[in-house]
Amino acid sequence: MPEFCTCGAQLPDDARFCHKCGKSQRPDPVPEAEESATDLTQRAVPAAAPTISGAMAAADTSITVGFDNPFALRASFFAASMAVLLDLMPILNLFAVLWALGAGFAAVMIYKRRTGQGLSVRNGAKLGWITGVLTLVLLTVLLTVMVVIIATNWPMMRELLVSRAGQDPRMAELLRVIEDRNLLLTVMPVSLVLTFSLFAGACVAGGALGAKVTSKD
């Protein structure tokens, strides 16, 4: 203990306070070490929320697929365009159903590549359905253009069909259907319905197969 206070007064033994100025004569307690800035930051900031990547990955298979999904629409349109392009090529058009099946499968693969999201078998089938609808739309547009071209240049097209009718029975049958309006009005709707059913069914099967295959990756 000091004998004199800082004010100059002499202190008695074991004095706790100066009798003159009242200053405490006990040594100040050692303050606890202040928390570091890192500790304060860690205490102020709550622990980071657990990552949701695993939850998102699990939810990828329950995504809604429809015409309002831009990624699904783009993937389906690209796959449908490739299928129609193959259908327009000689010899290759004999495998039209196979191209439709591949279009549904390709649409799912393209969708997963663009979004990184897998699809359930049900959503894969929906994506295949969209691909089938777009395939029919593209084929209908091309068929309409062909009909307009044929109607505009019918005399020349008729001579061409007549010249080839002797070599190819299909040309003779086509010429007969075109010239018979009643038969044409009957054949066209039935052909469109059968074509749509065939292509849409193949695309749906391809989409479901693609979803099943990609879900195992």
C-alpha cells in the first residue's frame, strides 16, 4: 500500500480511501480481456444457414413443365425442329417415328444441360408432349406451304405427277387424292389426327425414357 496519496496526504496503514481527497487506494482490478473483433463478429452474426443445394437437387424432379416454362419451350422447339428436318430428307423420312422418339429424349437432355435440373418421368413425358405438339405445328406449316406452292403451280405440278405416276404407284394415288376434293377433305383430317397421335405418342415415350435415364446420373 502507498504511504502517501497523490494529493500529498499521508495515509494510515491499510487505508482504503484517502481521508483528504477520497481517492481509492486499492489497486484497480485487472479488466477482463476484451473480446476480439473476430469474436464479436461471430457473436453478432448468426451462423450461416445450411446450404440448400441438396434440397434443390431433390426438388429438381418436381419442377413444373409446361408451355409457360421458357427453358422447356426452347428445348422442345429445338428437338422438334431437328425431327422435322430429318423427316424432310429422302429415305430418312421412313424412320419418322424413330425421330419423334429421339426428339422427346433429346428435349429432356437439352433441358437438363441448360438448367442443370433433372426431371421426373412424369415431367419428362410432359416435355415430350410439348415436343410432339411443336413437331405437328411445324409439319402443318410446311404442309400448308407445300399446298400453296402446288395450288399456285398446279398445271406444271400435275404434269410432273402424271409423268411419274407410271413409275411410282404412290404418285398416281397422290394425284387421285388431290383431284378428288371429297376424298381430299376426308383424307386430310384423318391423316393429321393419325400423324399427331403417332408423333405425340413417340415424343411422350422418348421424354419419359430420357427422364428415367438422366435421373440415374
